[in-house]
Amino acid sequence: MFNYFTHSIVIIFIGYASIYPIYFWIVPLQKIDQGFYRFNLGKCCIVGSLGAIAYHFIAVDFFSEIMLIVWLILLGTITAYYWNRNQIHNIVITTVSLLGCFALLNIIKYLVQPDIYLQATASIFIGSMITAGVFFAMILGHWYLNVIALPISLLKKSTMLLWIILIIRIFWDVYYLSFNQYVDPYGISKNTWSFIFEFDGLLILVALFMGNIFPILINYFIWRTLKLQATQSATGLLYVSIISILFGDIIFKYYLLQYGFPL
């Protein structure tokens, strides 16, 4: 599994940093303070930079690395520009995020097998939306301690969106496992479901549970606590969800890179 550790870091970190700022649309500046934007944009700069450093050691294409650097420069520029501004434009932040997504698209071409590029891209972006979404909801939950009278609806929206994306990934995984074949070491073509009950595929079951099923169940309890206005309890549950989702996502990336399964 550790053979593809650097590749996994590149995909997870760059996917996270490029998609995360899009979630700002959930919390307009007039409903929250500047510190929320500063903290999260700064965090995206750090995570994106770590992903870029990791990619430098495995990069096989100059253009994809240049695209990555250009995105990071723009991300750092808007972070500095909006640092103490009273007015922040989400459309500008989203435009830079889309450039980061484009850079990620170029990187994916060199990390996965060409015949699964489209499926791998869909899988990676769904996974990145989930990872970014659960961190966004957790940090937003913390902000209820800083901002008085912050509407509970904002955290509810974040939780509901995370729920939807998790359900989409479950359907995606079930679809892929049901309608795709894999060839075993003896050259026999089998349904992909049968692979997960072999020794090499057992961790897929762990990933399906930790990355999909368990977070969905946790989200149910988060929703119940939010109905009671218990934002601190909901934030604590989101910490549990983060650990579970990250664990599952690392396993998913391993099977994508090692076996070509875009789960």
C-alpha cells in the first residue's frame, strides 16, 4: 500500500485544496466573520503547497507542474488580498478553485491508467468533495463558538450536502462493482464483487464501510443533534466522521492506483 503513498498524498491534498473554497458559497461573509475566510484560505494554501511539493517528486510532465504552480500563486494572491477585506467575492475564489480543478485533471492523466481516466476522474472528484465537505462542516461547527447568533441553518446545509455526496459515492461504488470485470492472475475474467472477497480485495470492504456507510450513519446523529441546537456535540461527531472518511479514502486511492478500481 505504501508504494503509492506519495501519489495518494498528491491526489488527496490537491483535490482537497482546490475544491474546499467552493464550499464558501454556503456561508456568505455577511453571515460570518472574516476570520473564517482567512483561516480556511490559508489552510488551503498550506495543504495545496504540500500536495505540489509531493507532486514535484513524481511529476512526469512539465505543463501539469506549471499549471499547479500558477494555481497556487493565484490562491496565495487572493488569500493575501482578502486577508483584511470587508468585502469578499466568492466568484473570484471559485474561479481560482476551478483552475485548481483543471490542474488536478492534468495531474490525474499521469497517475492513472489511460483506459480508466474518466472513471478515475469522477471517483477522485467525488472523494475530494467528501473530504473537503467534512472538514468544512467541522470547522464551521467550531465557528459557532466565535460568532454569536450564527444561523444553525448553515451547519445543517453543510451536513446535508455531505450526506448527499456520500450517498452519490455509495451508488457510484455499487455501480462500478456490479458492472465491471477484473482479470485475476490466471487470466480469468470475474465480476469485481468477487474480488473483494479475495485476500487482496478485503480492504475494499473496510473502505466501503469506513468511507461510506459509517459516515452516513454518523451524519444521521449529527442531524439529530443539530435539531437540538447542539452544535458542539455535532462538531465532535464530525471529528469522528473525518477520521473515518480519511481512512476509507486512503484505501480507495490505493485500489485506484494499484488495481485501477475507481471507487
